[in-house]
Amino acid sequence: MSAFYLWVAIILMANAFLCLYRAAAGPTIQDRIIGVNIVNTKTLVVLLLLFFYSGQRHTYLDIALVYALLNFVVTVALSRYIETGRGQIDGSCN
């Protein structure tokens, strides 16, 4: 079963690098925010795989919960910042 977790983690991280490319090359800022959010979510899943694989279950579960909460808060804050118009590149505010 440990080989299964290893292969799933490798596949998820390869997919995360593809999403990281989308975040870097995204035509809009919304595409970049979603790309970074997907990479963070895949990192969370890899942490949960470590949670199931290792014997230190409480440590990884706590880290995964805090990471998920931080991921959610940062995504909502960035989306709100962009929505209000303060995140425009040209410096003009609505």
C-alpha cells in the first residue's frame, strides 16, 4: 500500500507543476489565483497522504487543517482585493 501512496503523491505533484505553469502563464489575474489555489490544494492532499502513510497521524492532520484554512482565507482575501478594483496594474481605482 505504501507504493500506492508514493505513486499517487508523484502524480499529484506532477499535476501541481502543470497547474503552477498555468498560474505563471495565466492571461488574467483570476487564472493565476485559481492556479495557485489548485497547487495549494494538491499540496494539502499530499500532506494527507503523508498523514495516512506515517505513524505521526496527529502532527500531519493538524498541519493539513491549518494549511487548508490558510489556503481558503488567502484565496478569499485575494479575490476580494481584485473584485474591489484595488488590484489593477495601471493604478486607477474605481
